[in-house]
Amino acid sequence: MADLNKPVIVLVRPQLGENIGKAARAMLNFGLTELRLVAPRDGWPNPSAGPAAAGADIVLEQAKVYATTAEAVADCAHVHATTVRKRGVTKPVIGADEAGRQVHSLAGRHAIIFGPERSGLETEDVALARSILTVPINPEFGSLNLAQAVILVAYEWARMGREIADAGTVLVQPTAEDALPPAPQDELDGLIAHFEKLLEPKGYFLPAARADSTRRTLRGLLTKPGWNHLEVRTLRGILSYMERKERPD
């Protein structure tokens, strides 16, 4: 599976070292090795993670720690948020199988983010994503632990890779000549911040009680199209030109 397009697994504010280790074990079961941790509650490295990983040491040794979710996915063109609820954020909703298919077929780095064990992802985390990843589950008992969620997604990624291979499709990322991959998350964040900078003095985010909701809606609008880096650069140029034109001579 060395040539497959492998998603980055991002654990957001994980609480227990044992669960990080079990998630690493689940990843390596299906050939995934890139693990990113966002503000783990008990710090990192965590001595409880190793035994729970049951030999998946390479995943833990290479794990990277970030202060925020935005920083953890900054270099990713596709971010999928695992959650059973939309939490007021309008995003395309896909299953684990479709997420696996997209990882194999859509150019650009993919990140799949998982929330903390007790509460799941916060609205601000989900707002960073371009799609919501969820699975059909018993409505009377919807409790999945962190490692179970990771292994489910990793399995579907591996299964879709085999399915595509059997169909004779190349498994590496396509190098389309006519279409550039979507811009990474940090470029989108810069575009969104630029919009907010221009809109703020115009009173666009008033009343203050709805400011957070309005910002989330703006973010959702700007992350939906899948702009490539040239399109983002063009939009930033337009905003900069408008900004200059508004300044007094």
C-alpha cells in the first residue's frame, strides 16, 4: 500500500493515552502511519499510549503535535470531520466508503479529524472541514469509541483502494493537466481572514450576538467550492485591490 494516497489521521484534543495508542494500532492495521494530535489533554508523549498500541510504535514515534486543529490541517486540501451531528454547520455529508473513494481519487492531501472521546468535535473544528463524515448507526446506541471510529474509516479507505485496483484504476493521486488540486487549508484560512478584515469595519458581522454564526456561514461558503491555489491567489488580489481603492488619496 506504499503507493496509495494515504489520509492523515488527526485526533483533536484526545483525552487518554490508551485511546491514542489504540487508534495508532487501528491505523497500522490498514497501513496508515501519519498521526497528528491536537492539544492532547495529558501531553505528549504519553506513557500509556505505547502498550495500547500493541506494536504500532512507528505511528506513535512519528506522531506530530499541534496547538490547534487549523494548524494540524493547514497543508491539507481536503478535510473530513467525523461527527454524527452537523452542529449547525452546513457541509456535504458523506459515508466512510465515499471518504475512502475520495482519498484515492481526488488530488491533494486528505485529513480525517476525530474529536475527543466524551464530546466529539466542536463546531469550530467542524467548520474547518469541507465535508462531514458519518456512518449509519443504531439510533438507540450510537456510542463508538475513538479507536473503533478510526478503524472503521481506515478499513473503508483500504477497501475502496482494493476496489479501485480491481477496476484497473491507478491508485496514486491523479495528475490532471487541466485542473489544479484544491488549495491547502492555510491558504483558505488566509482568504477567509482577508474577507473578514474588509467586512469587519463595514459592520457586516453585526449584531454582535450573531457574529460567530455569520463567520461560520462565511467560512462554509468559501470552503465549499474547492478553490485551487491560483484561484485563491486571484481572490486575494481582488480583495487587495478593493482595499487599496477604498483608501483616501
